[in-house]
Amino acid sequence: MSVLLALTAISTGSLVAAAGTAQAATPLPAHVFAPYFEAWTGESPAALAQQSGAKHLTMAFIQAATKGSCTVYWNGDTGMPIANSTFGADIATQAQLWGMVGITEMIGVDDFGPAETFTTADAATVYNWAVSKGINELSFWALQRDNGSCPGSGASDSCSGIAQDTWFFSHAFEPFTGGTTVPGNDFSLAANPSSAALDPGGSATATVGTAVTSGSAQQVTLAVTGAPAGVTASVSPGSVTAGGSATLSVSTTSAAVPGVYALTVTGTAASASHSATFTLTVKGTPPAGGVVNGGFESGALSPWSAAGDAIVATPAHSGTHALQVVPTSSATGEAAQNVTLAPNHAYTLKAWVQGSYAYVGVRGGANASTWTSSSGWTQLSVPFTTGASGAVTVYVHGWYGQSALYADDVTIG
């Protein structure tokens, strides 16, 4: 890709004097006197603007350091990158500055020969970049060269020297005209790699990369959530400038429960928040888990927690015992049990019940329930999927103001 001279006209309203403070950026007037500022002298453009009274400057020059290069510097000097480190203390509002920049390409083969060729594919790249930055003007040299009548030749005043349709570059850049909206600052975030499979006690790292997608770079605060018991996850450093990267570190202990866990890495900046998912697989066989004393044949409530409820001999769906849940006129009745299952796994809770408004369900790491009103034994089924911890609370619930209900043969499978 050939990059030719680019000049930036800057209003001193967006400059910072050496001993002063940042001033509000002001738009360029319709007619501008803007003398050139020689970037290679090492002087401060803000100081010279203040001393001379010149309210606008044209910064010169922006060019590549070597033939064939697409990386530009101030005056082609590799020690003067187009970055905050060069004139950053003098120039205060980036979005406005991009809006003052005009880009001129030499389409096709340029004066240095085929080694520097601006192709038809390059047109889309430049167009999309110019839109994302809010560039003020797109141009090319020259309109009479926008045809493919001399493919394979060198630079010419009457053709591009490449195979192309007539007016290809004109049509490619034409949609750029119009509109005054400058895209706001935004960024993207991704984890690479995006997953890892570890034995309990193992560890892994991934690179959390950020990139500027529009506007200018901003500070992005990074955090990671979703680590289950036995797993620790952190991002270092905890804050980067968009375009920078950090390291996601994940480690497990021998107590980590086998399963698949989704860790969420979130980047938060002033303009927006974006996230990426890192999928962690802890190897091994997930614990079976299940309801204890689901048939109530022990004759005791434990490990169910309940108040005012009881184990009865009749009616029973099977065996010789069942659970009786007794609501009152002003309060619901409930028996509940905490259960640890495999994380991120699909299960079905089943129970046989009878009575008015008999509810069966899970809450905590998953939320699902169903109910029935029946004078005889009816089986209820509640499908659910556990979360990252695998922990849920199973309950049998009786609606307040109703008569006692009964439950038996509570299972999870």
C-alpha cells in the first residue's frame, strides 16, 4: 500500500501551551490561515502558536520512513511516531483532530514503481479505517488515472497501472461524502485461547487482548467472574489502554469439582463494556449427588429442614412413610433440602404429591417449579440445569390457607 503526504490543520483551541492548561477544542472556520509547523525542529507547536499569534497550524510532514512502508511518522523519523509521546502534551482532543485530517492516496502504481501499489482491496481497508476514525476527507491522485487501461505498466498520468474497472476508486470512496457524525470511542475484547481443560490441581493462562474499534484509545478496566469453588481466576494487569493486552491466570485445587465452567472476562471503559467467555473444563467424573431420605423411610425429617411438618405413615405412595407439609391460614408450609450436584448439568426433579396447590421445585443455583391440585397421588416433574457450583435447594411447598399436602419418593435424575 502506498502512503503519500498527509497534512493536519490544527486549531490552537485544541493545543496546550507549555505553561498553560488544556483549552476547549474549537472547529475550523470556513477560511483558514494555517502556516506550516516543522515537526523536526523539536519545538513546541503550542508555544510557537502562542508566541506568534497564529491561531491555526499545519503540522508537517507525515510520511513513511522507507520506500514500500505503510507505517508513517512525523517527517519520516522513526523516533517520532504518530502517538501521544510526540506532541501529546500540546495536542488535547483526538476526535476533533481526526476530523481535521485529509488522506490522499496515489491509486494503482505510484512514482516508486510496482513495489508500492495501492490495490482495489486497499481501497476498502482505507475507507473502513477513515470511517472508524472520523477522517474529514478522502482523496486520491488523480481522477484521470482511475481506469485500468494500462495494467502492468509503471506510474502514468492517464491510468492506474493495475487491472481495475473504470472509476473503481471513485465509486469505492463516493459513499464517504456526507454526514458529520464522528464515531465515539469503542473497543473490542477477546481471550486467546478461549478455553482450557485441566486436571484438578492444574493451571492455565490466556491472553486477554483489546483493540480500538472506533475513536481513540481509552483506559479499560479488566475483571473475571464465574470461578466455582476450588478454582481461582485473575487478570493482570487489571487495567490497560485499549490496544494493549493482559494475562488471564486460572488455577484449580484438588477439591475442584469436575465439570464445565464459563468464566466471563469483562472490560469496562467510559464508553462501553464488553466481555469474552473463557470455557474451563475440570477433568474427572462429576459427583452424582441426589436427594437424601427422599422416600422418608427413615421415619425422620433429617436432612430436610421444616417447621410444623411431619413424617406420617399414611397416606404413603410407597413404603411405609411420607412427608406431611402443613400450611397455615397466613403462612405457607415448606420442607427443603440442600443438594450438591454436578455443575452445569441438566437434571429432572420428580416427586409424588397429593393435596391442594402442592408445589415441587428447586432454587438457588437453578430456579424451576411446578404444581398441582389433586386428591390422589400425582407425580410432578421439574427439569432444571445446575449452575457453576452445582448447588441447589430442593423444596416441597404448600400454599397458605390450604389443607395439608403429602409428598413421597422425591428423586433427582
